[in-house]
Amino acid sequence: MTGNGVSGGPTNASSPGEQRVIEQRGLYFDELEEGVLYAHRPGRTVTEADNVLFTTLTMNTQALHLDAAWSAGQPFGQRLVNSMFTLATMVGQSVSQLTQGTIIAQLGLTDVSFPHPLYHGDTLYTGTVISGKRLSSSRPGQGIVTMEHTGRNQDGTVVALATRSCLIWTRDAHRQQSGGERGTIPV
């Protein structure tokens, strides 16, 4: 009694009277559309605790992230959110809508930039445009998808950009590989 979470309709229960289950997932290669903007919600309001924890966990001792007094004398006049936190959150915001359970591997990130700082208390909103997709020539049933992520703050100012490539399942190959239904966790 599992559902495949397919946008066009879930799998019916295995027998009459059983509850139908729809499992959240990302999109298969076949479902991703080039040129479409996927808006990922909700946004993520970044706190001082987020920034300090991430910065110290990753051993980034940059005073721009940790030292309020020193940062006050720098060009932006305050601490900046760690750009690696911004990047990771921007990519993370896309997962449930685009790649949850359908990705095989992240292949790379390119063209990463941070045109404007993110500050404590800002809210990060991410949108993704699929800029390219092609079936893999060496891995049948899998495709390479290029995604252009754009992160904006609550005012619409672009704070981060990144191009990401992923290896994604086609729907039929994933079903075939997993024996008909994707592996599910008992509910």
C-alpha cells in the first residue's frame, strides 16, 4: 500500500478499503521542464544563531561572521551571513520540490556568486530555472539536469546565484530498478 507521489495521480491502494498513501518526492527527469521557474517555499529567515553555529561547525573563523564589534568598522557595518550557509540553504530549499528521492548524484556547482550580502534577520527565497537537460549516454534511464538557482532576500535583492548539475532518474528506470515501487518507509 504505497503511493508513488506522482503529480498526475498516486498509485491506488493494493486492495479495496486500504488507505491510499502519497509519498512526497521531487520530480523525475521526464517531469522537469526547461525554462520554467520553480519557486521554492517557504522562505528561510536566517538568525544570528544559524550563522554562528554554521560558521563555527565549519571552522570558518572569519571575523565578518563572528565579531560584531570588528564587523561594525568594515564596509557593510555589520556581520554577514556566511556565504556557504547561503549557498547550502539555497540548494536545500530546492530539494523537496525538485530532487527528493529522484536524484542519483549531484555532479557539480559552477558560476557561484554572492552579489549582495545576506544579514541576520533576512529571509532567503530561492527560485530555480531548469536551463538544460539531456539523457545520459552512458547511464540508461538517467539524465543530466542543469539548474540555475537564484536566492533573493525579502526585498527581492539577489544575494546568491549558482548553477548546479545533477544526475536524475527517469520515472520508468527508477521503478524498474526498485522492483516496481520505490522503497518506502513504513507509515
